[in-house]
Amino acid sequence: MSDERYNGWENYETWNVNLWLSNDEGIYFQVQAVVEAVDKDTDQPQAILADRIQEFVENCVLPDLGASMASDLLTHALGRVNWDEIARAFLEK
């Protein structure tokens, strides 16, 4: 088993999604609104936020590629993203 860590993140896909969510000003402010909408007093705010960030990316950020090779590859890459790790990073900001 190889170590897939990338720049301190679980893998390249997680690092890349976090990079775009954190460095594109418009997207960053939208994600911050998602973060602020999560009740931090719930049992598992990180898990809830991870689901909401994933939903945001899939529904609001990605283009509709229809049925295509590009869509299949993008779906596969997003399946490798550790959404919990991204949520934890946003909760710590």
C-alpha cells in the first residue's frame, strides 16, 4: 500500500478541492455561508458540514457534463475526496 498523502492532505483530490474552495473568493464566501449555517452544537457538526460541502460542490460548482467520459472521470475523482477532512479544515478557520 502506497502513501497517497499530498501536501498534508489525504490525497491529491482532497487537496485540490480544498484549494479551490479556499482560494476562489466567490466560492470561498459561498462555502463560508454553508459553514455558518451548520449548528455547531449538534452531535456531529463535522459530518453534517462534510455532507453539505459535498452537496454544494456537486450541485453548485460543477458543470453539467452530461453522460461523457469527462463526467465519469470527474465523478471518480470526487469519490476519492475526503469531505470530512475538508469540513474539519473549514471548522478550524
